Amino acid sequence: MVKSSETATAAEDGLSLRERKKRRTAIRIWRSAITLFAERGFDEVSVAEIAAAAEVSKMTVFNYFPSKEDLVMAPMEQHTGEPAEVVRERAPGTSVLDALRDQFLAALAAFDPATGLSDDPMTIAVIRLIHRTPVLAMRASTSFTYAANQVLAAELLAQDPAGDRLHAQVVASQLLGVRGALTSENQRRMLAGERAAEVLPEAVENARRAFALVERGLGDYGAHRG
Amino acid sequence: MVKSSETATAAEDGLSLRERKKRRTAIRIWRSAITLFAERGFDEVSVAEIAAAAEVSKMTVFNYFPSKEDLVMAPMEQHTGEPAEVVRERAPGTSVLDALRDQFLAALAAFDPATGLSDDPMTIAVIRLIHRTPVLAMRASTSFTYAANQVLAAELLAQDPAGDRLHAQVVASQLLGVRGALTSENQRRMLAGERAAEVLPEAVENARRAFALVERGLGDYGAHRG
DNA sequence: CAGCCTTTTTTGACTCGGTCAATTCTTCAT
DNA sequence: ATGAAGAATTGACCGAGTCAAAAAAGGCTG
């Protein structure tokens, strides 16, 4: 008789019992945390309570997650290095911008949570939590910009030894800026209760337009006042 | 007899004795903090020590600065709303991009610390501190992007009721991204020991080129691999 | 299946950032 | 001078995060 909450999730194949257990403990802690946070807010839940809910000690929580914030952010921050990777692994002849746009479009089609377009309740709970907790919102933005920026700029520089650091950094910020804005807009609509599948066509259209804007530049945008 | 460390700084004109005293206490605390941080690192100095060095109680420190981080960041974060303001107050017929570029160029010429181009020892100490303390680096980037982004996007939207939110956000991220990259490059050179006056011409040239890049777009940047 | 070795978990004590309520001290106006 | 208003201090408190050492559990060997 196996407790339903302990049911094997995805891909627990070649793992030893020990590793499976660790994995489940991590998930149990994470679920307890998100549930409590969603109910009462990030600041109103102490780590001790999370530990109690997950039936582990406070220390164990910190064993799995470096900080309280990481309970919310860690799953999202796995994607930090993705843009740089996409750029590095793109097909020859493909522009950096095309590679990033196409990857984003593919992720949209797959309803990848990283695009903000996802119906998964846990994902939405996390997004809502981030949006209503200033310190988390800041950190989310930071992960998507600052950290990813450094990595992408470094990758761009590595591929174009002639180009200067500043140029690489500007380009990186442009590309990640548009990505962040798109994601943020998708998240906003998910929070408003729209269904991912319904939003998809518009999200795709938005992505195409936004990347195109970066490609051909702002031009004389905003020349005329309100 | 007035202690030299209590000498009047800039613009203490129409202030009552009470307000002057407050001002000086704030500055004394801030100076003590930055000095200690510069000597031993942000994490290696406790708020209690800062309080002792400034000859106030720990509570008083928190009275003046909401958090330990704010001891370093508060002076920089005054500029958060600046871009939006520049956009709002620009001359009719001027594009958003031109307004921001020109303001940045003017700030460069004035060696405004916000551009990263400044020889002031206190400013350099703060910048060095931020660069070697991850949590501060994150927060700095956040102030220059996330917070400023929200404000600027709102301003852009307000001025162009026809334009959509997403477009405004993308544009804001592009404009602040380029600004952040420029500032960051300037800071890097100051930290390397270069003199602001010597760097200025190149900083101006960098700014012109980077803003121009945003204006005409990335085009097919990066089409060819390394 | 027994027992050792390694890894994980727990425990408890501790530091530090930050908050709160009540008290004392200082400045200002009458 | 004296009382009202504001600022600073005090001391107690909470929660996040760290550390060292003990306890428990999985994995491996005979």
C-alpha cells in the first residue's frame, strides 16, 4: 500500500532507493511550502512550519533548499543558462536572435512554464506567489535578467572574439529583455484566469512582433507625445 | 568648537537644527558603514558594529535605513524614477530614445555617479562593494531594471494610450538594458583604476553607438558562428 | 542475515537581521 | 522655564540561517 502523495513522479528510473527517497523528500518539502505559502503568504509562513508540514526537521529543509526563497525560486532558476545554451548550440547560419525566438516559440507550443504559459496549478500558484511577494518578484526578475544576462553576454563574447564586451552586454540585455517582457505578459494572463491553450495564438503573435521589434530597432518610437 | 567630521556638507541651508542633526546622524552612520564594509566586506560587518562605530544604537541605524542593504543601496536607488521622469518631461517632438540618450550623455559629462563614471572615493568604494557582494549586485541590477522598468513602462503606456502594455514593456526593457550595460561598463573601468576624465570620451562614444544599436535594431547580429 | 561504512537527518545551541512597545532624552514654541 | 512633539534608546523578542556533533538509515560485504 503506497501513499498517493508518495507515488512515483516522472522519470525515477535508474535511481537507487536512496536517491528516490531524497527526491521525494525534496518534493514533499517543496509541495508543503508552496501550499502553505499559497494559503497564507510567503512572509506569514515560517520555515519551522514548513518542516512540520513535511514531517522533517527545519535543518533538513535548509539541506535541500539553500534558503526560504529558494523553495519558491529554485525550480524557475534551472532555466537561467538556457538562453546561452540555445545560442551556443544553434544551427550554423542561424542568427542569435532567430535562435532565441524559435526556442521561445517552441517552448510556448509546449506550454513550458518558463514562458509563463502554463495551466499547471502548482506553476500558477508559484507565479501568483512571486507576483504578490515583492522580494520574490525582485529575485525572479533578477534571475531572468542579471544572472542570465551575464551568462548570455559571456557566450556571445566567446563566439565573436572581435566584438567588444559592451556590445555583447547590450545585445544580451535586449534579447533577454524582450523574453522577459513576453513571459511576464503571459504570466499576467494566466493569473487573470485565462486558459493557456486559448492564449497561445496571441502569445505566439506577440513573440513574433516583439522579437521583430528588437530586430529592426525602436526607430523613432515615441517621437510624438501623448 | 565643531568637530571636523561634523562639518556642514552641501546644502544645509533652510534646515532647522533638528533636521541638520538628523542629516548628520544619517551621514555619520552611512560613512561608518561604508568604511567598515570597504575594509572587511559586507557580510563580515554586523549592524551592531556599525552602530557602535557611529556611536548610536542598533535601532537608530534601522531608524534611518530600512535594512542593512539599504546602507549601501539607498543613495543609488534615488535614481530609479529618473528615466520615466526624463521621458515625461522631454521636449515635444523628441523621441523617447533621444531623450534618454541625451540625458545619459549629459549625466556622463557631469560625472554623475549614476552613470558609473565618477572619481569620488566614496562612490568607488560603494561600487566596488556592490561588485564583490553577490546579494548587493543582484539588488543593484534589480533597481536599475525591474523597478525602473515598471515605472518607465507605465510612463510609456500613459503617453501612448493606443499602444499595448507588452509593447511598452519591451521598449522599456530595451532602453533600460542599454543604459544598464553602459553604466556597468563605466563602473568596470573605474574599478580598474582609470580616471573618469580620461574615460569620458570613450564613454560618450560607447553611449552613442549603443543607443544607435537599439534604435536601428540588432538586425542579423550573430548570423555567423565563431 | 549480520555488521560495517557512508550518507542523510536530526538535535540543540548559536549569530544576526529586523520588529515592537515602552521609556527617556532632546528640540522647539509658548 | 515648561510642556508638547519628535527622536533616540532600551530590552525583549522572532525568524532565517549556520555549525558541530550525535543519531539513524541505506548500501555493501561476508
